[in-house]
Amino acid sequence: MYEQRNSSDSNAYANIPANNALWNLTGRAGSHQSSNATSLPTAIPQSIFTNPSVQPSSVVNLSNSSDVVIGPMTQYQGPVTIYQYMDATVEARSLQANGGGINQSRNTSNSVSQKVTTTSKLLLVLISLVLIVAGVIVYVELTRKPPETPRGPIYFSNNYEHDTFPNLGNGHLVIDRMQWGASDLVANKLSVPLKHPIPYVLITHIGVQSVPCYNIYKCSIKMRTIQDSAIAEKGLVDIQSNFYVGSDGYVYVGRGWNWANTYANSSLAITFMGDYGRYEPNEKQLEATQYLLAHGLTNKFIDLNYKLVAQNQTKSSKSPGANVYRIIKKWPHFYPCGMDDNPPCGSELGLPYPWNANM
């Protein structure tokens, strides 16, 4: 059984050709078909097929039926061409469903790649900055001068009590005989005492292309070499001068304040360690000599009006070298004896010319 509602609408389809019917109810041979079936409209407007939004206004109810076909049944003879038209909205959704994941994956991959590239660049910049800062710090540390330690008062002492060390001041140490390794065999062979206050101070140098020494180790070796040469080659009882001044700014004790040197009994001989016809004396050496003279004045070892002379004024010699002689000529107490029309050095004391005591 079926029921067709809104039968009043059937008149609208009265003139539609029978071959355009929308619904046909047919049963196969031998199938049950209701005898009460009412004929359906035979045709509907073509606009229903071209416009899917137009829906039929009739409703068909079927019951107790089989092999029912609803809709047109069209049979074609000959070649058939079928065109399919797709709504743009459906096509867009289909593309999004099929390709959207790939594009999204590609976009995600590109985004990750860009993030990795940016991170690598930032890391390289950070490492470069760290290396630059480290290089600057190392350069500053290597080129920075150590801070100067403020010096307090330094006192001269010939003993080592209370951590004192023989010092003339301003770091000019006095290196005694035991420290530079003087031979003990000559300790009791010096026989001519040096009377105080001493009227003359004689400046000499080692010469003979002697290279200046710049540390206590090399200067101590030079002192032992000078002493060995004086004893073994020249037949002297000890090293020649009273004091020796190294380029390290230290004063090395020769015969000291109390024993006469090998030049003149009434003089204090100070020798610059090196050949100063070839080399220039440095500031440490010159200052150490002046500190030694100041110490001698303070302790009344030398006369307040002592006369400072160079060895080339007392004998025919290149000592103390042109470079030292040029400087000491400008020092206080320099005495131009033996030069031009001046009398020989020490003539007022009865000293012979040349000065060469050989003792």
C-alpha cells in the first residue's frame, strides 16, 4: 500500500509527457503488488534535475512491496558521453582534505627549518661574542702592569735580624762577599787599612769588552771571575776595588769600607761591571752608585768634601769608559784634576802619578 499526500498538486503535472515521469512503481513478474495503488504523477518539471535545491512536494509511502524502483529509468542506445559538474565548495573541501595536510606538513617543516637556522645563527653570534670578550680579557691581563707596592722606609743593615737585608734604599741591595761566593782563603791577607773619612772617590769599569750583568746570578759569577783573575793572573791578594755596581742595581762588596784598594790608599774605588766604552750604564746602576755615596757620607766613611774622579784622570786609561765619564762629570763633587792645567789628582796628599798601588 502507498499513500500519496497533497493529491491536489497532481493537476499541475497533467500535461507533462509520460516519458518524463519521476516515479514509476513496477513489480517484477510474480511479485506482489498492491491492488489499491493509485497512479502517480506522470511528469515533473525539468527544473528539478537542473536545480538540486528544488525538491518535490509529494511524499510516497510504501509498504508490503518488493523490487520497487523510484525515479526515472532511462535506457540509451548508442554512444553516451557523461559530464560531471562539481560544486566549487565541494572541490575546495576536497582539495583541502587531500592536499591540506601535505601543505601544512611542508609549512611546518619550513617553519622548523627556519627556527633551526635562526637558532644556529644566534648560537654562532653568542660564541663569537664570548671569544672576543675572552680575548680582550686575556690581552688586558697580559698588558696590564702590576700595581706598585708602596714602599715604606728602608734602613741599611749589615745583619739579618728581624728579616732585614743590607739595603741602601729604593731596592738597591748590598750583596756581601759571602753571598756572591768570595774565596775565604784571602780573608786575612788584606793588610792596608783604609782611613776614614776618605778624601777621594775613584770611578772605574771592568772593560776588556766585558758584558754588563743584569741579575744577581750572573753578577755573582762575574765577581768570582774578577777575583780569580786578580789572584791567579795579576798576583794580587784579593779583588781590586772596594765596591762593584751591577746593571741589576745591586752593590757587590769587594774590599769594602775598611781595606785599601789596588789604586791609591786614600781613595774609595767603585767599579761599574761592564765595558762602558761600548755600553751605556742604566738608571739602576747610576742610582745605586749615588745611594752608596750618600750612605758613605751619612756614616762618615767618606769626607763631606770628597773629590770624585775618573780613573782616566789618574793614569793613562780608557776606564771608566766614555759613557760613564760623560755622566759623572755632571755629578756633585766631580774634581777636574789631571785635566788641562789642573794639578795631578792626589798631589796635595803626596800621591804619586799614576795611581797604581798594586797591592
